[in-house]
Amino acid sequence: MKHKISNTKESASFSWKTMMVVLLCFLMALPMSAQNRIVRGTVVDQTGETIIGANVRVNGTTRGVITDINGEFEIAADAKEKLTISFIGYIDAVVAADKTNLKVTLKEDSQTLEEVVVVGYGTQKKATLTGAVSAINNKEIVVTKNENVVNMLSGKVPGVRISQKSSQPGEFDNAIDIRGMGDPLIVVDGIPRDKDYFSRMDANEIDNVSVLKDASAAIYGVRAANGVILVTTKHGEASNGKFDITFSANYGWQQFLYVPQTASAADHMLLINEKYYNAFGDNTYPNRTPAKYTWQQMMEYSTGRKKSTNWTKELFDDNVPQQQYNVSVNGGSEKVNYFFNLGYLKQEGSYKSGSLNYDRWNFRSNIDAKITDRLKATIQTSGYMDEKNQPFTDIWSVYKKAWTYRPTSEAYVDGDHNYPAWDSEMGEPENPVAAINSDLTGYRREKRYNFNGALSLTYDIPGVKGLSAKAFYSYDYYTTNNTSYKRAYKLYNKREDGTMESFDRNADSNLRRNTDPNYGTVMQLSLNYANKFGDHNVGAMVLFEEQYNNWDNFYAQRVMQLDGEYLIYGEEKDQIGSMGGAGDKTRQSVVGKVNYDYKGRYMVDFSFRYDGSSSFPKGSRWGFFPSVSAGWRISEEAFMKEWIPFLTNLKIRGSYGKMGDDGGASTYPQTVIAYNIEKDKIGWFYNGALMAGVAATAIPNPDLTWYTAETYNLGLDFDLWNQKLSGTFEVFKRKRSGLLATSSTVVPGTVGASLPQENLNSDQTFGWEISLNHRNRVAGVNYWVGGQISATKNRWDYRLDSQASNSMDAWRRRDVSGRNKDIWFSYEEGGRFTSYEQIRYHNVTGGGYGQGTLPGDYYYKDWNGDGVINGDDNHPMATYNLPVFNYGFVMGAEWKGVDISLNWQGAAGVYNSYDEVFTEVGPFNGGAVLDIYLDRWHTINPSDDPFNPNTQWVSGLYPATGHSFSNAGTGIKNTSYLRLKTLEIGYTLPKTWVAKAGVKDLRVYFNAYNLLTFTGLDNIDPERPGRQGGANNGDSSGILFYNYPVNRTFNIGATIKF
């Protein structure tokens, strides 16, 4: 019995151990089983064509492969695991790995119509959108590499015009408008921002950008008259508690797109001498003005005994580095999602001294938390810190001198860098090489600090399905800390006797510090409702919003008695000047909207905004701004599906809205607060001293209010063949009334103030826009191409102006009631004189022709045919400011991990004019001459008399040196252009190559910005500012033409995801 029991225990013990061993072996074999089990498959599209390069991954693991040239794959997977197969342009497919041979069919992604588009205070499906809204996502934005995110939108959004005026580091000098209507309102994550903030954002933190171009902008009321740009930043995505880390690095080389080149010293002397000879008034017989330069002087440079100074080479580097780095973390779980981003940019300027540069840090954190099943919270923090450094001398001044300083001038006396030289014949002593050196001349340093914090709470209200309440509050702090240090230095000149003379520049040294702290808040309280009743979809929102802004500024400066960069080095007496200005502004609004659609077929949207602004007197502070839009998706009708089966979508929509703008109004009553001890400033005398004071700058107008803008839009959207071809056509008009203006009535000086602003003028803007897009996949290649074009005109309905003296005077005025804006009046070029005989028998009088006229000179067209050139021949020649057409197109392709993208942008029917160095040889007392003027009409022998009828001439592009070529229409340049804004070629490494290193994605790329330009202009960048319509972009000083040039940039970079 015992033995039997003993045997039983022994057997049981043996069995238990055996079972444990077997189970352990089985468990140990599981991973090997999963790894040894191979799943094979083929990926095809709906037509049965194999898909090359599709991604196949095992869910929840790092295992992944791509399909080969036959669309086939092999991957290790357990039968209980699932595979996700994805490819661009197709919907992801998730299949079980329970079979070892699979055939997976991917369906084309037709979700474009189901995409959610960000609109005012919410989102809407693209299919049911009734407004003129264009959207662009992050991938489309970042394909352009630039330090300014605004430039990265260029040519990509229909109706949006972006022109880049300069690439100066830290300046962000560009213009953006929607449909030619002016500066739009920019809203980032629900908070109104300015263009400076948008320009400084890190593109990697942006999820998408929506542009509201019609009545859809009316929900933003008082500042939406020029359209609205909505920027939405990235948020985290739930991934079962896991996260992705993405790092990108970009290194670039900047080059000037175009910088005019000056003639060598020998050619300079030749052209200056010609200018003297060809000036008839100064060369009447028998006394002739002698040449400025002798042949002996010219030969010294021609033979190389003396070296010509190329100032652009002395001042500027040909290739300047730029680098950007970014790291982001994206992840989350069922309860919390998060996105963190940190970016750094360093941009060097072109100065060889290294004194021109810009640095910027960006940061952003977006955290979304599900506190309870009904309560959600979002916490956002973001900001940037940047610093711009440049020498004390103005940028425009340096570039002007680079184009005007003579090549016969030395940069240094006898080449000794301890003695920067100056040219005594060029007016005030200056040396461009010295001017770009901060160590010598001083510096300007601008620091900006921007911090934003926001909190929102959303609560799903029980008892009413689809009803939620939301509270939002944001706080922004922005300040600058600027230092300007003007340092005295010396320039030198060698006298004929060999001794050195010096000249003091920037005396006395001066240090100035200023700061301007600003802060603002936005508070929103809203109720939101969205529900579906059978085939009826209803949405509604009501919101209260308050915005507050507060600003201040202060500066202090001293003349420095010691060589130093601190205020303590100055004297106390009469050395401190300060001025402060402070103010605040409040806006309050009540906003509401309702949208309805039936089966996604018939749509109606209504919104309103009731706005109040402290910029106006109490009786005029509030305004009501409504909008309504409707749409009909004809493609959803049964008869259309039968008649045109390939029609995916066809929608007609229209909108009307009323908006306003208080941007041109000062805070009421219009006052400026000044604190100062400077002479002739605001204040009053007390005990013989001027005390700080307050004074009204204008007589207050108690009836002043914002102008209003009414917008009308009619649009047609279509998609064919499952969105392989899609497009949009829009016509639009905006009518503005109550534009602010000041009466031209003369006010006696004894009044002590000017007349107030009044709501007097009115205008309208009208035009159309078209966009077309095509995408497809052929033989394993995905490709896409799209284009957009728009046309806009502006017209005055009424414009306050002084009384014309007669009908001709009224007709010749550019901006008058009932006429299109920005008309350029000029004389028209009739041709060129090619011989003395043609000059002699020219049968039109006037126009400045006479004894001094030479072959190659232009003559005016007798526009009215009366045989006389006078003011009656001055007539409309062109328009300025706005191009007649703006256009852009994108194209690209992807194949086996290789991708290429091109983005083009252009303008047509835009005109400009240029003067100084582009209209005169040797301006500024015989300054430098551009080498383009070597292609000119000139005598065969330089010593020949140009006014002798027997002299033989050689023809050229420009008139004889010294003769006018800025009139007769030749000064008006057609600056139409087409520019390749972006070319990017990239390669994404196969996942099988990088997965072993724990890398999920790795892409390397080459990128070029502003690579090619096609234009009819000679030697001028078409986006460079000039004198438009006789005015220099509103700047009478004429300095904008000498802006820092636009860059061409080449980049290499990589993006890696872990």
C-alpha cells in the first residue's frame, strides 16, 4: 500500500516536472515560432495593378518591410498578429496574419471630401463647406525650406499673394494679402496675431493653415475685412501610451539672387568721359569740357598697375550659411495626448565682417487631457526668443554704397587694413568696408521675447446629446530689448605729399537702450451643439469673447565720454533723453453661428458677430456683422449619379457677409502721451522748464466708427474620377464704405490740432480665381500636378479729393472716384532715333528734342496726334501695386521611396520703375557705373565728336552715356515673372534598413529655394521694391530700392523618427 502510494507520488512528481519542462519549452518557442513563421503576400490596387513600395508593418512592433517591384512582400508574423499595409494616396488596410499567403487590395483614398477643414471657431467637412476656404497641410508647407514661414506658403494657396522684398536676417520683409484686399487677420489657435508672429513660427509646429476669403471671415467681424488666415498647431495622437521622437536638421547656403555689378575702373573712366562729352549744354563750341580722366589714368588700370576695387566683392560673401534644427515628441494614451516641439534657427548675413546675423529659438507644448468622460482640458504654452545683430550703419546705406562707390576708390590706404580709406570726391567721408564692421563702427542689437499660455476646458453637458460648453483663456507677453551703440572711428586719406590725414566718423559715440513690454489676454466662453436627426445635420455655437491689449515703451540714451558700451560711461549733465508711450485697447464680441445640411446635399450656414471696440466713441463702438452662405451638392442627386457616373462631387455655393475694420483708427480720443526733456516736445513750462504733458493730436470726432465691408462670392467645386481631377472656380466682390479719411480743409495754426478722421471714402475689389488639381498612379509612380490663378482689380467708388481745375486735370488724376486704383500715367515711348537725319526731320515738336539729341535717344509718341508733345500726351500706361494676375502651380512624384516636388509662383501685369543707379550713369558726383551700361550707343572712336552729323555710331541696348532712358515709358518696367520657389528631391530609406537601429522613418533630401526666375527684366529682381506710380512704395526717402537682396538658398537635410 505504502509502496503503491509512494509510486503514485513519484509518478505525480514526475508528471508535474515533465509538464513544467514542456510548458517552458513551448513558451520559449513562441517568439521563435512568431519569428520563424513567414507571411507572404501581394499588394494591389482596385484595378489589380501591383503596388510597389507599399509599407507593411506588424502592429505594435518595429517589424516592417516594403513591397518589391512585383508588389510582393515577406514578413515574420505570428498568426494572432495583425498587419497594416499603407501607401500614399490609398486607405490603410489592416489584415490578420492568420494566413501565410495574402492578397491585399488597397482602395484609393477618396477622403478629401471627408477631410475636416478649420473654419472660424470650429471645423467643417470639406464636402459640406459653403464658404471660400482654402487649406494647406503641414506636408505641403514644409516642402519649402525658408526661415520665414510666410514665404513657405507662396504660390500654394489660391487667391493669396506673397511677395518677398528682402532676405535680410531677422527682418522678415514680405507682404501677404488675400485677393488684393490688404493685410489679413492672422489667428493662431484661436488667438489673433500679427504677421511678425506668424513669420517667426517654426513650420514643424504647424498642423494646417486655412484661408477664409469670403463671408466665412465675417465671424471675425471687426478685423476680417481683408480675409483671415487660421493657423492650427499640432496636437498629440493617441498611440497606446507610446510616443514618437522626430528630429530634423537642415543646413543651407545662401546666395544673392541678384546684385547689380559695377564696371571696372577702366570701363568706369571710359563711361564717365562719354557722359562729359555727350552733355551738349556743357560742350558748346568752341569751348568743350575736358575729359574727367586722361588716357594715362585709364591705362594704369587697364595694364594692371593699379587695382580696381570691386565693392560688392569687398563687402559681401558669395555663400553664407544657414542652419535649422528641430526636435518634437508626439504621443499619448486614452487619457492624455501631448505634442512638444523645440526649434532653432541660425542665419548668417552676407557681410564679410560677420557682423550681420540672426538667431531664434521656438518652443511649443500642446497637452490634451481627458479628465473625466465629460470633461476635457487643453494646456498650450509656446513662444520664441530671437536676436538680430547688425552694424550701426543702416543696411540700405551699405548696399547703396556698394553700387555707387567708384572702383577707383581704395578700401584701405595702400592696402593697410589699419587705415580704412575715404574718397574725398564722394561727398561726406564714408567707407563701406568700415561701415559693416561692428567692432569699428558700433552695432544694433534687437532682442525679442514672446511667451504665450492658454488653457481651455470643454464639458459635455448631460441630458442634451451634442451640447457642450467651453471656456478658453490665453495670456501673451511680448517685449523687446534693443541696444544701439554708435561708436566713433577714423577714416584716412593719403595726401599728395605722402602724409596721412584723418576724418572722424560717428562722433560723438552714443549709446541708446529701449524696451517696450506688451501683454494681452483673450477670454472666450461658448456653448456648442452638434447633432444628427435622421438625414438632418445641425450645428450651432454662441460665444462671448473679450480681447485686451496693453503696451508701453521707454528709451534712454547718452553721449559716451569713454569708449564703452554701458550707460554709466556717459556724463550726467544733459545726456539723458527719454520718451515713453503707454496705452491699452479692449474689444468685446458676441459671436454666433448655425449650420445645417440635409444628407450632405443642401447646406445653409449663418453667422454673426456683434463687435465693440474702444477705438471709437461710446455711441459708435458697437457693430453687427452677419453672414449667410448656402450650397447645393448636385452630385448627390440621383439623376446626376446616373447621368455622370464619374462625377465624384459637384457643388455650387454662394455667400454674403458684412465685416468691419478698426485698424486705421487711433484710440479715442486721439491722444499721444509723451514723457521727455527734449526741446519742442509736448508739455508745458513750469519755473522755466518744459514739463512732460499730454496733448490731443486731432480734434475728436464723436461720430467716428469702423468702416464696413460687404463681400459677395459665388463658387463651383468639382471632383471627377474619384478625385483624380478636381477644381474650383470663384468670382468675388468686396464693397467697402466709411473708409477713414481726413478732410483737406486748411485749419489755422492757432487751432493747435488737425482735423479728425471721418468715415468718408468707399471702394470695391472684384475678381476671380481658378484652381485645378490632378493626381494619379501609373506603373507604380504616384504623381500630382496642380495650378491656381487669380485676377483682382480695385476701384474707387468715392474718394475725397481737392477740386480739379478743369476736366483734363480731373482725368489725369490717378486715384479719383469711379476709376480703378493705382493707374500709372506716363508718356509713351514712340521709338528710338537711329540717325541724325531722323532727328532732323522728326515732325513732332516738344518733348525735349533739340540740338543735344543723339542717335539712340528715345522719342515720345504723339498720343493725341496734334503734332506736339505736351501734358495732353500723358495718359494711362499701366497699373502698379497689384498684379493683374497671380498664379502658382505645384507638381511632384513618388516612386520606391524617391520623391520630387516643385513649387512655382508668378505674377503677370505688374509694373514698377527704378531710378538712381538704374537710370543714370555715374550718379552722386561721378559715382560707380553699372556694367550693364557698356551695352550702349556710342561712337566708333571714343574721341569722335558725338554732335557731328558725320560721326558713325555703334548701336546698343541703352542710349548714349549720359542721355535719358527713364522717360517715354522705358522707366516703367513690366516686372512680370515666373519663379521656381522650391525644388526638393528626397529619399526615404526602406524600413527594413533602419528598423534594426530602432528607427521608424529616415528621409534625406536636397532642397533649393528661389532656384530659377523667368522675367523680361534685365539685371533687376522682379520682387525688388522700386518707385511704383511715381512714389517709392510710399517712402519718399527712396531707400527701399536698396533693401537687402532676396536670396537663393540650397539646403541639405534629414528627418529621422524614432
